[in-house]
Amino acid sequence: MRRRAFLSGAGSAGALALAGCLTQGGGGGEPSGTLTVATYESFVDSPSSSPGGWIKQNFEAEYDDVTVEYVTPENGVTNYVQRKQQGAPVEADVYVGLNVDDLVTIDATLGDDTRLFRELDRDFVSNAEHLRPELEFGDPKSRVLPYDTGYISLVYDEEAVDEPATFDDLTSPAYEGTLLAQNAQSADSGQAFLLWTINEFGADGYLDYWRDLQANDVRILGSWWDAYSAYLESERPMVVSYSTDQVFANEDDLPMSRHRIGFLEDQGYANPEGMAVVEDSGNVDLATDFLNFMLRGETQAEIAVQNVQFPAVTDDQVDLDDSFAQYAHRPPEAVSFGYEELEGNLSGWVDEWARTIASN
């Protein structure tokens, strides 16, 4: 979850590369060498907690001659897209930290003739059968598996405002000048909130809704941290954020009254994170084993607590920490757009929003 960078002091991407032979990629014998995993910085480098260290220690414990090495490329997956465009090799085996919009953008940029990630044979990822169906990317090329998810929601101060029940409530006089949001061009949370409004009002109606939000004095800031820090400074009593924010509030002894979770229309916008095997990897079998390891119940529980995200597998597969279970809130209904809905539409929606809303 990239926003952890600001709460715990990090934020970027990492990679995983290895030398060894297994089954899916052909060959045999015991795997050995280095598995290189690319991911964002706070997945491995958060000063307080991050799942990367636990994952490395426990995966290496199963393979005596294997070392997991993380890399965090500047600009994340964009770095590897640019390398592919230049015909340069991508020196990683696994990428951890993809969103659906990343995949759509990758395909729009590279086209059909250049592949950054391999098609997965799920017969070799047995734990994938436990994934929550609503978190699947809908990737037509079967390259990505989700490993956790956040839900975009509102976080509000119950002593200053009542919980809004609907999107239309946010445009009423009672909520004038109360909401902090993020730029859909530069923040994952901002783009997810935009997509949530498109899901609610349709491609023909979302800009009118945003005009109404503007008329009601919504304040749009560049990043999630810009908006959330303004909220923490009490500049406004409500912010677009995540439904796990009470977990952080509990850990930091912040007043829970200022971290109430609001689900508009009894919904939250799901923003799953995914992982994939890099096309250039020479360690496909071990990389596939790593994906399977990431979907184990005990690994999913650790990722949930350390990354402050919900597991991607069903509840019967994972035993969550009591504190996480108490303070992390799953919406009554999860909504999201998959690959098919975003393909050919995402950039146009965001660009039109930027021209109409962000530039005014």
C-alpha cells in the first residue's frame, strides 16, 4: 500500500530475481541462487513495520540455497515499461504492487507485441483458488494475481460532521467546505475515488457530479499524504482515504472520534494490489512458488497486519490479528472497475476530469 510511505516513512517499488530450475519453466533439481522481487519501498523498508522482511525470512527458510533480494525501482513499474520500450532487459523475477490501472496503462503503452509479464498457469498456484472473486483483475492475459486490497472510503470527524450516507449528501449545504480529496492524476486514492464516482453516476454524469462538488467547495490536493496531513491538522473535517485508517489511529493513540469510517451508498471502492512474474525471468518456477507462498493463509495474515490491507483470500483461509479485525472495516458492498471496463476508457476519464475539474 503505497500510502504507508508517508505514515511510516517510505514509498517506491522493489524486484525479485533468481537462478534455479523447477517445473513450470522446465528443468529440475533444487532451486538455488537469487530471486529478485520488485516492489514499492514501504513494502520492505518501512521503519515501523512492513511485510517484506517476514516474507523473505520465511520463504528462504523453505529453500536453503535461495536468497530473496528486493529491488525498489524509481517510478515503480513505469521504470520497467520504459526499459521494455528501449529493448533493455528487466532484471527482476516478480513484481509486487500492481493495480488494475497499471496493467491497463502497461498494455496501452507497450501494445500486443511486447510483454512485460508472463501468462500464469494457475495449476501451479494452487492457493489462487482461495482468492476473493471480486478482487480479480479481469486480466484477459491471466498475468496478475491479487495479494491484498484496500477500500477507498471517507474518514471524518464525528464531532464536526455527521456521516454522509450518499454521494449527493456531499453536494448539500451541510457539507460545504468539509471535504478533502486527491488529484486523480497523481494519487492512487484520488483516481480510485474518481472511478467510484464514475461507477455511481456513469461516464456521462460524473463530471456534472464533480462540478457540484466544486460548487460545494471540495478541496483537491496533489497526493494522499497532502490531503491526509491537512486533515490531521484539522484543516477540514473529512477526507477521502482508506477504511483501514482506524488501525493506524489505534497504533498511534489518535482520537477514534476523528477517524470514523464513512461508506457512501454502503460501498467502498476496492483497490486490490497484484503480483506477476516478469517475462524476462529465468526463474519462472521459483517465481511461481513465490506467488503461491504469498497467497498462503499465514502469509496473507502477515501482509494484512504489516501492510494494513485486507487479505485477497477468503476469510476461512486466514486468521487475522484481533486488533486488525477490530479496527479495519470492510464495506458492506465492494465496487470496482476491472480490466475490461478500464481498457480504452481510463486515460480519457482522467484527462477529461483534469481538464474540467483539476484545472479550475
